[in-house]
Amino acid sequence: MKRNGSYERKRYLLRRALGIIPTMIVITLITFAAMHAIPGSPFDPAAMGGNSLPPEVIAQIEARYGLDKSLPEQYLRFVGNLLHGDLGESFAYKSRTVNELLSDTFPVSLQLGLMAFVFALGLGVPLGVIAAARHNSLLDRLVSLLSMLGIALPNFVISVILILIFALLLRLLPAASVHWEQPQTWILPTIALGLGPLAIFARYTRAGMLDELAGDYVRTARAKGLSERAILYGHVLKAALLPVVTVAGPILAAVGTGSFLVETIFSVPGMGRFFVTSIFSKDYPVIMALVVIYGSFLALANLAVDVCYGWLDPRTRVAGSSGQG
């Protein structure tokens, strides 16, 4: 029976993994259609405030990049190149391919995002647990206040505050990450990018813990003489982490694929700046590449959430498997 349940769970996860393929097709199709719905040519300087080129010159450049083909042909060409690992040539950075741009910048954004995620999860969950364990205490109110501030303040405001305090006033850390290989340049952008998710993790953990602490099984455990520590960490925490896991997937995808504002403010050489600049310059290959990366991250993160659900709550493991049968 146990072996059959494990087999069904693997089948369920395999189906979810295969479901990423049609999801990515829909995402890329919508993005592709939206890009080409914007009027004007990406090679017309007039769109950026410059002098317009003759139409025949623009037509020649568009033919060079295959934009003279029909939209279905262009999309199929993109998919074919993508399957071969070729993301095309950038329109804005004409001397470099999209693969070259991302190979230089994506590892930096991924490193920053993972550091911010670990920072947020490593502090947010314990703060939520402490706040719930000491409900209505001064510490609980302080954690709730910090959580609200972390959620309410945009990360660019947090970035400026960190620079003013730690770089300009105390002169403890550099304000810009010009030399990204130096670890001290990682600290401020990591905190700036991670404080918002930290507040979310703390808030969800606290709410989940309070809900579980009000459950009948907790009163039963206390009646049996179990210590508060054993109840808190042996029974309550595991169930309370389910809502945290739910939001962890999208948060990991968001911070792991770059942040335009944080990377710009701290001069981080990541790919976050391409999210905005590629849209304004109508750099179709870069936009599609970023969408594929973000969509893949989000799909894989949600798959990881399903795996964590099965570990945290066996009931979801059974329901997920039987529901797909």
C-alpha cells in the first residue's frame, strides 16, 4: 500500500512537471503577441526620440533579424532556436547575443536572489514562531510592526535608507557593488531585496502558528503533559509552514530573476535592469528570454512547493495522488 502511494505520488509530480510545457507555451505566446501589438519598429530611432530612418532602411534591418516573416513563422523560429539553446541576438546590444548577455548577468542576479531568499526565510520564520509563541507580548507587537513596515515600504525606499545609514552615516559598507566579487558589497542589496519577503514569511508563520495553537490536538497534547516546546516544534510548526511554503515559490521566482530597482541603486551587474530597458527599446529577443527564465523559475518553484506539501502534510500527498488518478 505504501509502495503504491509512493508510485502515485511520483506519477502526480511527473504530470505536474510535464504540465510546465503547455504553461510555458501559453506564457510565451501571450508575451509574443503583446510585444508585436505595440506599434512601431524596434529599429526606428524616432521611437526613442531620435531621427527617423528611411522606411527601406528599417525594412532591410528587420529582414536581417527575420521580422519580415509572418508572426506564426517568427514564433516557431523562436521556439526552434530555444530548443537548441539559442535565445537570438539582442536588438539593443547589437554586438552581443542574448546568451552572452545572460551568461554574464544571470548568475549575479541568481546569487543575489538566493542570498535574499535565504536571509528572508532564515529570519522570517523564526521571528514568526517567536511572535506566535509570545502572543500579545511586546516582542509580538514589535515583530508585527516590523512585518507591516517591511511589506509597506518598497525595496527602493529600503535601499536608500540602508545606504544613508550604513554607507553614508556609519561608513561600514559600500553603497555601490562595483566590485561584485567582494563579499562586503553583497550585504546591503541582499538586505534591501530580502526585507519584503522576510516580512511576508514572518507574518504568514505567525498567523499559521496561531491558527494551529488554537486547534483541538494542541489542547489534547497539553492535557497529556507534553511540554510547550515539544508541542510548538514537534507538532505545530510543521503544519503552520504550509502557508509559508505556498508563498515561498513565487517569492523565490521573483527575487531569483533580478530586481531592476535594487540592482540599479546598488550598481549590481545583474540582469534585473534588462526587464525595463528591453521593454522600452522593444528588444524582443531579450524580453522573450527573460519571460522564459521567469516562467521556468515560477513553474519549478511551484513544483517544489508540491514536493514540500507532501512532506509537511501527508494528507495532501494522498489527495494529490488520488485526485489525479
